[in-house]
Amino acid sequence: MSLRMRRGYKTFLFVLLNVLELVSTAKDSDGKAQKLTSSLKSSDIYSKISFQCNEKSLNFLNASCSALRHKQITLTPSFASMNETMEVLSHEKFIQGLKTIPKAFIISAEVKESGLRKFKNKWQKYLNRSERPLILHFKAGRERGNKDNKDNEIIYYLNSESKIESATFEEKLNSRRLREMLLHKFTTDNLVYYLRYASDRGMNGTNYYIIMTFAINYNCSVCVRMLNAYVPNFNVSDYLAKNSKSIAEKFNKELIHALFDLPFNFSNRFAAKSTFEPLRKCRDLLARAAESGNIDGIKFLLEIDYMGEMDWENNTATTVAWQNEHYDIFTLLIKSDFPYPDNFGEIVPVRQNSRNNKALQELSEHIRKIQSLHDNIRGKNFDNIETFIEENKRLRYARDVDNILAIVTAVYSKNVEIIALLNANHMMPYDNGAARSIVNHIYSFNDDEIVELQKLNLKYIHHPAEDYIAKLHQRSLITYDPLEVDGATANREIFSAFIDIHKNELTGPIIEFAARCSNLQIIIDLSSRYTFKLNPVSYTSSGLTNEKENRVYIGAKDILNPKERDTALGIMVHELLHYVMFLMYHNEAKPYTKNDYMVRKYFEMIEDIYKMDDRHEGQWMVKIFQKYEVEQHQMELIARAVDLPIVYRTNVTGMQQIRRAYRDLFEFYESKVLPDIKYRMWISGGSRVSAKLTIIGASIVVFVACLRI
């Protein structure tokens, strides 16, 4: 059972803890043992077992120990009396069974204090600290003649010589030795047990500080989250600043998220800036990670745009990585626009063992590529520069080995078109000092060059594709539940949806065509997955197209859900294609005109293939032939050629399988429908399809059909 822990809650919560509790009785002990064995094999972390005191129960427990070999377990005896508890804990079969368990375990029971010595002697010879860290917690009940009204809690633990020692829980709670014992082989169970009792009895901040160090050293993000839940005022920033070296050696993405009690689904590095502000106070974390060779930590810091470059001696992270021969980290930093070490261009950029080191070979290739870019800028080879930018969209500064930025080289070459191109692709530095130096140099240009640069900047800022999306967005009526989303977010999500659909080469022309249709209205409901709120006729439909009224209805609530977003986008482009088909062919959204006999027969053949062939009895085609009327089969079939590429746009393997399974359908769409859409926009921007278009489309399809035959 997974629970999300929130800072400040004192309620005991823990993440990813599957709790299994089985109570065995004297009856049917073999069946119980079999059930326990099968259940525990599927239980990943934590098992809790209660049992009764009798011979059959002991046989059952002993028979089930093989299932417990890889589990952290808590044994909670449930006996009629404390005498029975001691009898079982000291029983030879009980001890023999449990000694086969190699991992840590906890026994929590209520016993008589006078019987503990017997128990201690029985267990001592079976315990070995290096194999089985042990926590024994006993609540000693009041014995006859005991005038003390308070029950005593006694904890047994292994000392450094693997001898069992005992003390009251209060006495040993805050001892460093006990903490080290509890965390000897750092497990979630041990920490759960410790926190459960410590939080109720007042544990000081020093103890949490030490346990946090244990958690980081053992890379246990679950335990870190539990500590945050128990100690909401723990000063994480202060802890990071004082322990950056040890953290840099161990941390990864999950551990940092746990340390700050952060969500796992921040969208991008800009959204993360304010969230990770405490992390930025630890200025040398990147250099520390580079020194220790923690490449996973480096990748995470780059992902959140962490820019604390300097280490404790004012060396950059790249300098530290190069000095420590962590070439994989050095190459990663250089390719992420970090500067080269000082005087790097004067030393051998790639050392003698580059042939045997993949990272150095990659670095050498990167240096060659950047040098080629700078040469093309000086030589004013505009096409080569555009190609480089297209292939390296994440690269911003493109420094050469002397740390000269690409845009600085362009400014020195005084080519305003290249300067405007680099600026439009965000290759102007954000640092005020560097940007000011570049601008000051541009002031030396003559007036004509400056005016031309201004015009080119405006040219590159304008993106025609966004014009189509903006027009389509303006024709969209969006309804939403204000308790779930605000208006700004709703509009932003729909605009983003149109952008994602337009990026796909199979669906982009549909967006452009629909944007040209001035009468079209897209009515989108972000509060429901269905369109019945917008149009009661379509109660169970997620989309509806009414071509007579030029309206498209879409139930798009799943756009707000990242896991279901692509499915919602598929529904959106599905309905838009219906509308486009109505306008283009005037044949009830079928992908051909009424008098186009050859294309109609060919598409009917494709329809029969998917209707009759068992190999294509997938969920997508079954829905068409089972859910819709016969006259709707073809319009729904052609729509699959555009909604499936969107549904599987992030699943490359899945899309490859879909294209193989429905090859005929995709070939028809790409060779007939898609060219028709593009040609229609070219010749008229919205009028009826011409005879020339029909002839061209039919010829292409028939030619493809002949090749297939």
C-alpha cells in the first residue's frame, strides 16, 4: 500500500511498504504454511506475522521459514499469557527456524522480566551481528509483588562484540551505539521501528541529523522521506551546506527529491527553479559531484538547471572533473555549455589514451563539431549553420576550446543574418556582463547594419506555424470546472495540445487546414471525458462532429492528466479529420469523392482486410466494426491513421508495431489523403476540391495498389 507522506504530519506514514498479516491457528497448519509461503514470495519489503502458542503453530512457523529468507520481518506473538510467550521464544524449533533468516528482524512482545535471562542465554549462540542485525523490544508486564505501577520497556540489542545487552528503552533511546545498531544494515524496517518509538518519547535534533547521514550514505530515499515526515522543521539547506561532500558522493534524483520532500513530476528546468531554491544555496554541490565521479548526480543537477559551478577552491566543475580524470563527466559538462578549464586550448585537448576511452572520443568529436561551426560562421556558410542548429537544439553557447561563444564569433565577423539566426535560437548569453559586451560591440556597426539586424530579428521571431495554432485556438470555446483548473491553465493546455498535434508530420496539415476554415467552432469540455454536457445526443461519445453547423465537440478532461493526455489529443485530431473529410470530399467523411470509383474500391478492400483478418483483431479495429454502423466504418477507419500516431507519439516501439499491423491504411493516408489536404490548401485555402485533385489522388492510389498486387 503506497502512501504519499506530507511534511508536518505526525501520523506514521511510510512509502512503498506492503504489509502482510497472516494469523495461523492450530487447525489446517499445512494449508496456512502453504498460503504464507506463496504470499510472502510476492511481498517485497515488510511482513508481519502473528501466531499462537502450540506445537502445530511452531511446526507451521518452522516450515514457512524458507519463504522468509529474503524478508525483513516483525514477529508479534499473540499468546494467552506471558508465560506462553517466553515458552515459544525459547523453544528450540522457533530458534532453529528463525536462524535461517539472513536479514534483520524485530520481535516485539509482552513478557515477564524474570524470564528474559533464559531467553537471552538461548538466543546468544545463534546471533551474529554481521549476518542478522537484531531488535528485541519487550514490554515487561508487572509481576506479582511488583509495587511499581509503570510497565518497563526493555530493549535487547547486539553490542560491538555481538553480545546481547539489555537496557530500558528510555536509557538507550538516545545512545549513538543503539542508533548504529539499528542502522547497521540500513533497512526500512529498522528505521520504522526506531522512529515509531523515538517520536513518542522525544528524540533530539542531533539524532535525526545523524540518522539523515545514515540514510544518505545508504542511499535510502524512502527513509529520508520518513525522516522528513517526522521532523518537519529539519533544516535541509543548512544540512546540505555542511555535508555537501558526502552528499555529492551518494545523492541521486530520488534522494534529492526525498530530502526536500518534492514531487517527482516537475515539468521542466524552469518550473523547477523556485522549487529547488534551497538546493541552490549549496554552491559547490556540482563540483563536489564532479570530484567524486557521481555522474547520475551531475545529470540531475543539470536537469534542474543548477548553476553553482565553483568548488571550495574556486575551481569550476569542469576543472575538477578534468583533474580527477572523470572524462565522462567532463564531456557531459562541456556538451551542456559549461566552460573549458583555463588554458585548455594550449594543452593537449584529448590525452594519449583517447582511443581506449569512449568519453574522450566523444569529447574529441564534440570539439571538432564546435570548431566547424565557428569556421562556418567566419566563412558565412549559412546553410551549414542552420543544419548545426537543427541537429543541436539544446546547445546554447557552443564554446570553442578558448571559451569563445558562437555568437561572439558571429559579431566579430559582422554578419547580421547569422547574428539574428543565433539570437533567434537562444544562443545569446543570459549573463548580463557577457550580453552587455556583445551589445557594445554591435554598437560599432553602421546604421544600415543595425537596421537590417532589427528587421531580421523580427523575421526570425515570427513563426508561421503558430499563426495557424492561434487562429484555431481563437475558434475554440473552452468550458472547465473552476474547482479543478483556472482559465489561464485551461487556455494554455488547449494551445499546447494544438502545438503537439501540429508537430507530427501526419497530423500537422490537419491543424493548418482547420485553421483556414473561418466558420469552424471547436467546443472543448475540460470537465468531462464525454460530450453529453455540450450535446446530449452523444451521451457516451468523447468526440462529435457536426459538419452542417461547422462544430466539433470534444470531451477533453484527460488533457489535464499527463498519463492520458496523448489519448485525449488523439480524440481531438480524430474529430478534426472528420470535419476536414466532410469539407474536402463531400461524401460523409469518407476519404474519396462519390464518383471516385477506383479509390472507393481500393479503400473497401482495405476495410475488408481489417474486418476479416484475425491478425488485425486489435482493440483499435474491433471498436470500429463492433461499435459503429456499417456506413460509418470507413470514416472511422481513416481517422485511425491520424489518432494512432498521436496516441503512440511517445512510444516508438508501439508506433512501429501499429504501422506494421495497419500498413495498408497508413500507405493510403500518406499517398492519397495527406497530399489532398496539402494540395487543397495550396490551390484554394478552403473551396471545393477540384477535378484535378481527384485525378491526381486517384492515380497515386491506383499506382500503389498495382505495386502491391
